[in-house]
Amino acid sequence: MTETAVSEKLTTRYTETELICPKCKARWSPVVANFVNFETDPAGREGMLRKAMHHAYCPACKFHVDVDHIFAVYDPDSNTVVQVRPKWEFKAGGGEEIYWKRLETLLLNWADHDVKVDVVFGFDELIEKYLGGEEAVGAAMARAKQERSEGLESGTIVKQLAAARTGSSTA
Ligand SMILES: [Zn+2]
């Protein structure tokens, strides 16, 4: 599949969200993902494996905030669009019932695309079901360590691997 053939709806999109620090009430706008296509954004996938995604630090007092931002990913291996919702929502909102409700909405939203859809609650469930589980997390952490020791930008190794796979690298 060429870049132009990828539906606009399946294109990786990031956005900014408004946060208010629960500790010092400072306001800022960290970048969050709305949609991550694993096929074209291997570094985004890697960030999820490293559990580095949707963490924000207050610019004023450095307080750590878990960003509750609902987003979706596209996994080309299983041809699935997976909506990732906050982990607490499943427990707070009625378990199975909320799952089916979300799935129904998502199905309608993607009815015009030849993709499967699924809903997960939290990064751990996403990793377990679609990213290869703890073994893949370990491999991603090892790559992070290698990148740090070689002074490479985060995500460099998976980008190189992806380029080699698609043949866009002539090396
Ligand atoms: Zn703060």
C-alpha cells in the first residue's frame, strides 16, 4: 500500500489538549495522539510499548499527570482499528455493558471502511491484545536503552527497522 492509498481516516493525527495542574493550577497544552497508524508511525507504536505515551509534566511545578485522552490506533497486522479508552472507565461505567456500547458506536463510525474494530481500556490491555505483550515491552525497553547509550533520538531503531521492511531504505 502506498502512502497516498492510505485513507485519510487512517492517518496518524496528534493534537493538543488543555490541562490544569491538580497541584499548582497552572495551565498548559501537551501534545496527545488522536489516531496512530502503526503501519506509518512505528515510533508511535514504540512509545506505547515503552509506556511513554500520554504522560505530562506540569511546566511550573513538574507534577506528573496521566492524560486521560481517548484515541484510536490502526494495527495493520490484524487490520483492526482499536479505540483506547481510560482504564478506570471500564470499572466505573459498568464493565461489559460499556464495552459493547463503545464498540457499537465505533462500528458505526468505521462502517465505510474494510477494517475490524475493537475497544480496549488502558494501555496494558492494548499491549496484551495487539502489541505482543510483556515480551514486546521488554524488547522496546531494550531498544530505548540502546538508543540512550548511542545518543539516538527516541524511536530511531524502530523507524530504521520499518524502513528496511518496506524497502524504502536502499542501504
Ligand atoms: Zn503544577
